[in-house]
Amino acid sequence: MCRTLEVSHSGFYARLDRDECSRDLEDARLDRLIRAIYDDHRFVYGAPRIHGALRRSGESRSRKRVAKIMRRIGLRSKATRRFRVQTTNSKHDHPIAPDSLKRDFSASAPSRAWISDITYIGTEEGQW
């Protein structure tokens, strides 16, 4: 009896001669599919989304099996930071518009002074 593995010598060597089982072969195929989906979606897909992508492509595997395979091969989704609107940043070198109304917001007639406050406008700049 082999002490460290707690199996018999004959059992150990018999296992070396056997072909891989169908489950291991299927897991290796799923590894490749999961890695491809993970890479295609810029490393942000976790097990639930990869499971959904596999189902859409006709592969019916459980989400837990996908998660187990991802853990085994070391894939984790990149956590994206929550977007927070920054409305005030007074520490900049940009030019500041002159105060032509001198803080007097009363108008002598209609359409004499137009005032607006653009607090936030979403753009694609700075995303990714």
C-alpha cells in the first residue's frame, strides 16, 4: 500500500494507463468555451453571464458547474466601479466664464438674460 496517496501500487499504476474519463474531456472543452466567452467580454463576465452565453449557444450546463470550472482555471470577473457623477471640481486650470450679470438675476424684459446650469452631461469620454 502506498502510504502518501493511500492507494495500492497496482491501483495507482492502473489509473495511469487509463484514458481520461468523459467528464474530464467535457470539462476541458468547456474550459476553452468559457475562456473564449470571458475574453470576448473583456473579463467582466462572471459565472451567471457566462452560463447565459453558453445556454444561448446551445450548451446546457448548470451555473454551478460553470462557476466551479471558472474557479478551477482562475477566472474571476472584473468588478466595475460604480459610476459617480462629479458635479463640482474647482481644482482645475480651465477658463472660467465671466459673470456678465454680476449676480443680478432679475431681467428688465423677456429674453434679456438667459441662465442655465449644466450640472452633468454624460459623454463617452473617459469610459474604458
